[in-house]
Amino acid sequence: MDLLADYWLDVLGWGGSALLVFSLMQQRVLRFRVLNLAAGVALLVFNAIIEVWPMVGLNAVTSAINVWFLVKLLGHRHDDHVFEVLEVRADDVYLHHVLRTHRSDIARFQPDFDGRPDPDGDHAFLVQRGDETVGVVVVRREGDLGDVAQVRLDYVTPRFRDFTPGEFVWRRSDTLRELGFRRVVTAPGMVGAYYDHLGFHREADSYVLDLAPA
């Protein structure tokens, strides 16, 4: 503790610099902004104490920019005017390009997905933010009446891993209802925190969402 008391200013400066470098290594856009803001505030305080005013000004500006982006990102996090759901054919060329590009990452989170949507029984959806694809959802029509959407894939790209773009398929879009689905059932073993906040309930090892008629 005595050593920290003697060198706290060095710790603040070097710690802020290390955090700044670490933030630049982040793929997730929200995590990058949070860490970059924390680094900027630490370096702002450090440079103010040693009276390096140009660096104080620089870190004040970058911190303000990060705050602005964070407010914008968090404000749009659940905004269905920002994220759009596009249904595509299960054999769509662009869909298969996205699946190939993220094949290894998909395998980490959903190793049971074989990467090959079935044109005869699967429905595929791309979640877009402008011209950027931020998520992919693939469901299979099952049930005696063909009204059960069995989730085969619910994937989020690394940049938007702190978001839940799949929610726009489940809650904010009428697409599933218009296709005649009345129930959504996730694959067994999927992480529950995401679905818990969207009206899903547990049934055995899966999460289930009952859809009102269109």
C-alpha cells in the first residue's frame, strides 16, 4: 500500500495508457466505447495533475465523443427503426456467405448447427443495421400443424455481441406470425438470460415463446 501511495500517479498514467491500448483490441462496439471512455477519463485526470493541457483537451474531446456514441448506442439498442428483419430464402447466396464467414464463431456458440439451412423446411432471417448484417436467425417448421418454429440458429456477429438483435425476430417483428407460426422453441441448452427478457418461458431444456395470432 505504501508503494501504491508513492507511485499512484505513475499507476494512473500507465494504467490509463494500458487500458487505452486494450480498448483498441476490442471487437465489440459497445465494450470498445466503454473501455475507451474509462481510459480517456483516467488520462484526462493524469494529464490535468501534471498540467499537460493539450493532452487534457484531447482526452476531454475523446471522452465526450465516447459518451455521445454510448448514449446513441444504448438508445438504439432496442429500437426497431434501427434494426430491420429481412426474410431470405434458405438457399440465398448472401446468407450462405455470412454463414461461411462466421463458421468458426458460430461453432463456438452453437456447435449443433450444421451450417446448411434446409430450403424445404427452414426459414432464414437476416437482422440488418443499415447495410450491415448483425444477426442471423434460422428456424425450422415443425409440429403436427406446422406452426412451431424450432430455432436452429440465433447468431450475433462479434461487433454486436453486447446487443440482442434476434429480439426483433421474436418480439418486434410480425414476420413469424404472418408465416403461420404460433410457437417458438429454442434448441436445448441455449443461454437463458437473453430469452428470459423477451417473454419466453422454460419447458424442460428449451425456452418457449407463444405467439398471438396475426
